[in-house]
Amino acid sequence: MPAITGQELKGHLAAGKFASFYLLYGEEKLLVKRAARRLIDKAGENFPEFNRNEFSNEADMERIAGAVEALPFMAERKCVAVADYNIEEKPQAELDKLYDLLGDLPESATLVFFYPTLEIEGQKSAKWKKFRERAGKTGCIVEFSRMEPSELRKTLFRQGEKLGCPLSRGAADRLLEYLGSDLRLLLGETEKLCAYAQGMGAAEVTPAMVEELTPKSTETTVFMMVNALVAGNYEKAYRLLDALFYRGEEPIAILGAMSASYIDMYRVRAALESGLTSAAPAEYAQDYKNRAFRLRNAERNSKGIPSAALKNCLDLLLEADLALKGSRLDPRLVLEGLVAKLLLSGQGGEKR
């Protein structure tokens, strides 16, 4: 069967007509968990204590196959679910049993493999490739990708209304800016903000509340620091760097996020100078999937910075990376020196 969407899976549940096998995975783990839970509960809803079997990665295929092949108790169907089954680490004998099972699934059972924590999206080994191919031939594959910003915004609005405290458009936008596209984080933060707003007697969650209460991720804080750097605001840049060290962030992670911002600017500049739009890098770099805001931010930040200065900034970042990894210099001194050099370079100084 071809891959199906999450909406089509809901149709299966509503109609009560199930495939013999489902593979559920994707970047958005919260949606994977929710969809798997609904599928497992619905496919094994009659006498669940007998007709619903759930296994973890540690279960051997003999037990899983036994559960699938056992007849349901006073029901037409039973459901067997396996969470985070790691194909890569299984011996070939176990995989042979799995593929024998997939080749002869009984009509009285629905087998669900789902991945609520294990990342399999980028797996390219022969074992994973064969598993996905067999899954597609046997049943339905459902991938839950990160939601687009517009979808996430609607979800946050619905969550706020459900909690009795709507979010303003500005508050939702700021949450997306600070927390990215992780739905679990966004919903958890929305719940916290709604509770705060209600406790304060406010009618809605405002951008000011998000600014005050929502912790910024390392990536977000570094983006803000780079924004300050290219604007020549050294006080804000050093204040944000100090905040990162105060929170105990790893220096190499800080440098990695800084490098990503400058690479974004360089890619956008190269695209524009080639007669393309600032969105062109998204066509060949997977970094920007559902994260087009990075390119818009890069286009805005790179205005007024000469191409030669951007190249120089990349050299400075590489130099700092080598210093962090190959010298005994204090990491804080390395990054503080880097900030000073980037400030000078962005303003036309510190040529190399």
C-alpha cells in the first residue's frame, strides 16, 4: 500500500476498517504517540485486556509473532503494537522471523510498529531500507513531519481556547520564534502561559508574557546574539553570551549555533548574487525544512555586510572552532574574543 497521511489514518479509525500492518514514525514525536495510541485503542477496543498486546524493543520476535497469530477473544480483531523496534541492532535471525510474519499476517490482527522516541527518518542503512520496503508492501506507512508554522499557529490558538485563555497572534508568533517547531514544547509552554494569564486575570496571553516567562533555546539566544552583532550592538551581544554561559550551555554548542547563522547569511548572499531568491538554499539544504524563517532572518541580517566580510566571518568561526577543540585556552575567552572579531569584521575591520 502507498504511504497515507495522518488524516487518512483518522479515516481508518472512524470507519473501523484497518490494514493488517501500520508503520508510524516521523520527526513530530508527539503526533506519532497520539496517533499510535488512538490506533491501538481502536483496533483492540473489544476486551482490550485480551485483544491488545503491547511490546517494547526488548521483546523477541517469537513473542510478538505468537501474540499476532493468537485468535482474538470474542472479537473480530486484535491489536499488537511494538514501540521503537530497532531494526539496526537486531540479529538477522530475528529479522527473518519479522519478515516471515509480515508475509503472512492473519486478517484477525492489526500489527502496529511505531517510533515515539527512536529517530528513523534519516536512517539509510540496508536494514532500514528493506524494512521500509516490506512495510510499504504489507500495510500502511504514516510519517508525521514537523508541522508548518501556519498549522502550529492554529494548533496553539486551539489549545489556548481549550484552556480558556486565547493567545494573541503576537504571542503565538513569539512562541514559534523562541521554541521552534517542537509541538510538545509549544503545547507545554502554552499551558503554562494560559495558567499564568488566568492567574493574573488577563483576557489573553500577550507577547509580553511570552517574553517574560518563556525560556529561550540555545539556538534562539544565539540568533538574538548574532542579530545584535550585525547591528553593532556589542553590549547586547556580550549580555546574551554571558546569559548562555550562566545557563551552563556548552561552548561548542554556542559556536555551532553561531556558525549556522553566518552560514545562513553566506548562503543567502550567494543565492542573491546568482540572481536567485533568498529562499533558494531551502531547495538543496535539508536544514531549512519547515524553518524558512532562518533564511528570512539571514537576508535581513546580511544587508549592509560586504561579501568579503561574510567570508572573513566564516574564517573567524573556523579559527574559534579549532581553538575550542585543539587548545587549552579558556572557552569563554575564545568566544568573547570571537564576538569582538565578528563585530569588527561586520563593520569592515579585522581583515584577514
